[in-house]
Amino acid sequence: MLDPNQPLISFEQVTNMLKDIEQTHSKIMSNTEAYGIQYRMLKSLYSNLHFKLQGLYKPIENLEERLTTSSIGYQNTKSLSDRWRILPLVTLLDSHRGGDHFGVSHQT
């Protein structure tokens, strides 16, 4: 049977366990501080990148607007250009039929 006056763990074992606990605590505190620094750095980096992304969005939005406007302008110009290309053809065909322009005939 065990003697109740006899400790189950020696003083030396308790001292070693306390040293291990202190070392583990020191490592945890050091890592916690390092993680805190990394977190603040990443948060700052994220904020900077988010700000830059917002800065890029505005020019893209303006580019989209300019492309739409340019496309409409191009379509209008192309339509006008097509009319000017067709007009001589219509005039030529009309002159072969004896007309002056657009079906107006000067034959008597």
C-alpha cells in the first residue's frame, strides 16, 4: 500500500514540469505577438489593395461608358458613310433609266 506521507511526484519532477509549462507559455506568447504583427500587416496590405482596386474600378467604369459612346458614334458614322456610298450608285442607276436624280425624269 502507498504511504500517504510519501509524495507520488518528486520535487524535481514538479520543478521540471513547471519549467516546461513556462517554456510553453513563452512560446505561445511569442507566437501570439508574432501573429498579431502579421495580422496587422495583412490587414494594412488588404486595405491598400482594396483602395487600389477601387481606384481601378472608376477608370474601367469610365472606359465602359466611353466605349458605349464611341460605339454609338461609330454606328452613326458608318450609317452616314453607307448612305454616301449608296447615293452615287442610286444616281448612276437612275441616270441609266433616263432620270435625273431619284426617279425624277426630264424626258418629254
